[in-house]
Amino acid sequence: MYLTTEKKQEIFAKHGKSAQDTGSAEGQIALFTFRINHLSQHLKANRHDFNTERSLVKLVGKRKSLLDYLKNKDIARYRAIIAELGLRK
């Protein structure tokens, strides 16, 4: 599978407080971004995979909700994760 336990721990260690801190908004946003990028690449090769397209839309919505939460809660953390992941242009 494309997302192993080691890769998840690496994402959470880099963007969260630690590798075991899977509940932080930054870690979850980073994980969703990784999954969104992977699914986007898959959909470029498989245009008619509508189930994957639906899951991609759901992931984007979840990430947006977390980003909105973070923006309202702590704008500094929001700006840091946006800059770190390069989400906004």
C-alpha cells in the first residue's frame, strides 16, 4: 500500500508534535494533503474511477474543515501549516 505505518509516523513527526501525536490538526492536515496528492495522481491515470473521485472530494472537504477550525482557533498555526505544505498560492 502507498501509505505504510512508517510513512504515517514520519508525516506526524514532521508536522505534529511527535510521531504518536495523531490528533493534532497540523498532523491530520498533512496526512490528508499526502493522501489528496496521491489520489490526484491516480485520477490523472484513471479518469473514470468515480469512487476514487468521490473519496478525493470527501478528503478535500475534511481538510478544508480542519483548516477552517485552525484558522479560527490559532491563526499563527494556520499560517505556519499553509506555508509548510504550500497549500495556498
